[in-house]
Amino acid sequence: MFNKDIAGRLAKLKTPFYYYDMDMLDKTVGLIRKEAERYSYKIHYALKSNANERILSKISSSGLGADCVSGNEILMALKTGFRAKDIVFAGVGKTDEEIITGINNDIFCFNVESIQEMEVIDKLSSERNYTSRIALRINPDIEAYTHKYITTGIEETKFGINIWELDNVIETLHSLHNIELIGLHFHIGSQIRRMNAFKSLCTRVNELQTWFENRNITIDHINVGGGLGINYDDPDEIPDFEEYFGIFNELLELRSGQTVHFEPGRSVTGQTGSLITRVLYIKNGSHTNFAIVDAGMTDLIRPALYQAHHKIENIISQKAREKYTVVGPICESSDSFGKYIELSLTERGDLLAIRSAGAYGEVMTSNYNLRNKAPAVFSVDL
Ligand code: LLP
């Protein structure tokens, strides 16, 4: 991705910044569309993974829908060209104001996470003479084999409605007249690399479909959420959408006319972005050399928050390799991007690329230490 020419151009820019490879984004979006179209699957891109306006405009122009988790995400999705009829709105804590934003814009569906939320959506809808379409987000109690902070589908996380509560849900639904149940929604976690987790999800969806069928409730669509992981060791690898969709095609037992919806985030944007940072100082420790860089956990919090691994490359130096611990300038020991990692011999002024940072990178930046937020640079503008 970073040949000498690109590295030379990047070296002239003020660091740190997010660098987006728009070719990679095109390829990834093209591939996910092609593979999803085989089975007429509907894709709602999860804005939370990257809400950069130019990235969003590109994704919306390819015809994908949007998965939003706040009123502002709905407004941003509309602003960047996503159609209201392709927007789903999830989240355990939707405020009245955010629900009204969804209603006023006639979005496709609210993914509802509790009985009380259902009642509030019904009330706000009835006050506006409107019927909201909802999907029940059910907690399927499935292990996703990923980091505990991004596991969402096991019992006793705050997400979704527990299976044992479904009888109550159905009873409540009968008493509400301004919501229409159109779907079932699931999301078991993020950065899932073991496909068995998705297979177990399919089995649970099949069981639940029978449960609803036995109660004469028709479901139009099944939304299986997002979660497909990316290969952080190989930032040039596009996720295997063929295998992923193939699992659902093989294992989901759909009823006639049902559509299947997905909410991928990381798998769409993850490999398109790198955080580019400059080496400020090399400092010798007793066991390691520290490469102190000008990006910190304020620019990319994933390593500090989830002990996440991002491949790091020196894109300037071609010299023999050495081990470094790459750290940022923030006054926290967790402000580290990688311990004892091999880099080409690194000097003050070199540029490091922290790869696979397109998802949950720029969106999770902060101004801690009153630092400026890293701007975005696009390959097509270089
Ligand atoms: N749908 C729902 C309901 C979600 O909660 C999420 C992500 C997605 C879709 C998209 O999942 P993806 O395809 O991106 O895995 N900040 C963390 C990830 C948090 C994921 C939250 N939910 C990280 O940096 O790893």
C-alpha cells in the first residue's frame, strides 16, 4: 500500500493523520455487494465504525443501506446520501428525541432492545399518527469468541431482549397499535474470526423462527447484525465475504418471502485506513528501545482499550530490522501501540503506519490532553 512515491508524499504532511486508501474501500464495497447480491441480502453499513463524510458518501453511492445507533448518525446517514428506507436504528438507550428523529424521517426499522422501549416508540408514534416498523433485538446467548468488551450476544449483557422475556414481549405487542413487528434482529459481537459463532447464531435463529411461527407471528426479515472480523496481521487482506454469506445461505432456514439483513462495519472500513504518525524520539530502555511517536491513544484507542493488535510499519526506512516498543505522548502507560515489535531501523522523523485502523479509529478519537484530532487524508487527493 505504501510505495516510495506515496510514502514521500505523506512525509510532507503534518502528522498524525488518518490515511484512507479509497481503492481499497472501492474494492471492499464492490466485493461485499457482489457477494450479498447472490442471495439478495441487504447490507446496512454500520456507521459507528467510520463516520467520515467522504467515506460515507462513497459507501452510500454504492447503494448500501445504513445501520445507525444515534439520532446524529441517522442525520449523518441522510446527509451523506443513504436513503431513509434503508436505515435501521439500534441501541439500548435511544432517547425520545432520537426516536422522534427516526419517526420524522420514516426510517426502515427500529431495532428494539427492551419492552419499555417498545412502549415508548409506540407512544411517540401514536402522538404523530404514525406506525413505526420494529425488529426485536433478541439476545441469542451465543459465545462470539472475541474480546469481552465487544461480546454482545451472551446472556446478561445489556444488549437485546432475553429469550425468556419473549412471551411478555408478545403480550405487550398485542396491546400496542402504533408499532408493527417486521423483523428479528441479532448481533453477537465484533471482530469475530471463528465462523462457528455465526453457525451457532443460525441455529438459534432457526429455533426462534419456529417459536414465532408456532404463535402465528409472521416475520418479514431477519437481521443478523455485523461482526465479521478482519485480519489485523495482514492489512491488505479483504475479509472473505463469500465464505461469510455462504454460511447464512447454507444454514438459515428462511420462510417464504423473508429477506436477510446484515450490519457490517469493521469488515467494510477496517482495512482502508491507517494512522500515520511521525517518530519523535528513540529512547533506550533496559529491555527495549522505545519509539516515541506523535500519535497517541487519543488518535487510536483500540490498543489501550482492548489490547488490540495493529500491524505497524516504518514506511520510510528500508534498513535492517530491530525491535521497538511504540508508544505515544500521552501520560498513561496504556498509551502504547505495540510492544517489542519488529520494525526497520527507526530514526527520529521516520513515518510509521499503524494499519487496519479504518474502523473504530477516527470515530473513537478524543481531545484528552487538549490534543487536536487527527485529520483525514485521502489517497485520491495525494
Ligand atoms: N450492529 C450492531 C448492533 C453493533 O453493535 C455493531 C458493533 C455492529 C453492527 C457492527 O459490528 P462490526 O461489523 O463492525 O463488527 N469499538 C470496538 C468495536 C465495537 C463494536 C460495537 N458494535 C472495536 O474497536 O473493536
